[in-house]
Amino acid sequence: MIKLRQAQFLDYSTIAKLHSDSWKKNYRGILSDHYLDNEVANDLLNTWHQRLTSPSENQYITVATSEDTIVGFCCLYLTEDPVFGSLIDNLHVSSSLQRSGIGKMLVKTSAKYICDHSEDKRMYLTVYEANTNARIAYERLGGINLETFKKENRDGTISNTCRIIWADASKLT
């Protein structure tokens, strides 16, 4: 059974590992092989250590667990953007459990958090255009691809990126 809870500091290394494994599996051809093979694990370990050591006031991270093992996570920044609203900055699920509904649970939990803690009900995320499975999943949840733009990635490469929006997160709750 999948349980959801707020992330704790001690989760940072597990979140970083799940995140880097997800990128290694899903972002070949989007991010450079050198970055994925040599730098991503340490880069994301530092990122998650920082995010869980000194969280910003508007940050909310949910982890999905199965038998006390983290199998997914979602990082939300409440009212991050004056135009688009709250940002789902990262959402990743263990590859063995993709398409099991965990991602949907995490998106809906973020939407509920927005509804409970913000007057602005708008929500958005960005996703690589080449990440077709994720784009389809977000569109099935009512997300609309507002725009596609070029974005510089952490490794210096440039990728087409879609901005998926939900005008009213309450429709997901």
C-alpha cells in the first residue's frame, strides 16, 4: 500500500538517488551522457541536501512510500510565479512503479496543498518535450501545454520544454 507523507531531512539521500536514477533512465538524449554518467548523482545529492537542510518557506515536498521505502516524491513551491501560480518543480516515481497511479496521487496531493494554503489556485510545471510519457500523464490529469520554449539545462545543453498549466488546481482534488 502506498502512503504519502511530508519529506524529512533524512530523506534527502534517498530522494536524490531516486531522482538521479529517474534522470539516467528517462533523460538520455535530453541531458548529456557525460552529465548523466558522471555528475548527476552528486549534483542531485547536493540539491536535495540543501533543499531539506534549509527549505524555502514556500517549499512542500511529499514522498510516497511502500513498506517504508520511498518510491516517489513531488517538490512543490507554493505561489512561485505571479503569472502561473504554484510550481511542481520535480515529480519522480521509481521506474518499477511508473504507471501505477503514484504520480497521479502526488499531483493531486500538491493540488490539495495549494487549495488548502493559497488563494491562488493555479499550478504549473515544466517537462521536456521529449518526455512523452510524462506529458501524456499530465494531460490526462487536465494539464494544458500552454507553451513550448527552449531551456538551458543543468548540464549546459538546451532542450525544448513544455509549460503545463492547471488554471484551477481544485479540479484535481
